[in-house]
Amino acid sequence: MQKLSTILVLNGPNLNFLGNREKNIYGSKSLEDINEKLTVLAHQYDCDINFFQSNYEGVLIDKIQDARNKYSGIIINAGAYTHTSIALLDALRIFSKPVIEVHMSNIYSREWFRRNSFISYIAEGSVCGFGFLSYEIALKTIIKMV
């Protein structure tokens, strides 16, 4: 049986250190823990899911460009690039399928420089402030969209 859709979950810089960094903000779950949970959830919805993390902006852009004909939607936590990267915004515009922005912390209650999101200009929605559950909410939502 062919899956209904395939979702790409993109994670930006420093998210490979989840579970080790600033546990008071990001919690104790690792990125691998989150990916395992999302894999189980995706299969419950008859959906395939792939994961990619990079600390390098250009590599993330390449992955988004490559995703155009492979994925039905993207869930992205661009990390600090959320607040700085017009290049990621432009790449996501080229994707032209559903994009949901995710943040584990509430970026609007943090430092002033984290309150602007370039990704929000293109995303269908943003989920932030719910820790690892932000990813689960985003996945359930994007599956319904595609």
C-alpha cells in the first residue's frame, strides 16, 4: 500500500544538542527521541516521514530545494536561522507546498531578537511553546493539510 504522503522534518543549528542544552528551555528529550516519537505517530496516520538536521544554512537550503518533488510538506525548526535567514525564506517559497514552523520554546516570550520570524512569512502556521509536543501538533496538522 502506498503511503498518503511523505513529510520532511528539518531542524537547524544546535538542535542536535537537544536534551543537553538549556534543559530549562528545551527540556530533556533529544532530537532522536523526538524523531522516534514522530515516526510512530506518522505511521499511525499512514504517512512517511524523513528527518534532516544541519548546522549549516546552505545545506538546509539545498535540502529544501531538493524536497520540491519528493515531499508533500515540510515541518521546520530553523533554530536561530528563523530570525536571520531570508535565504531560507526564499527557498521555502520555491517549495510551494505546506510548511509549518515549529519552536519548542515560545519565541515571543524570549529575547527581543527572537520575536521576529522570517519563516512565518511563508509558513501556513507556527507552533511554539509546547516543548517537544510542538512537533507532534505540527505533524498532526500538516498530515490533515496534505
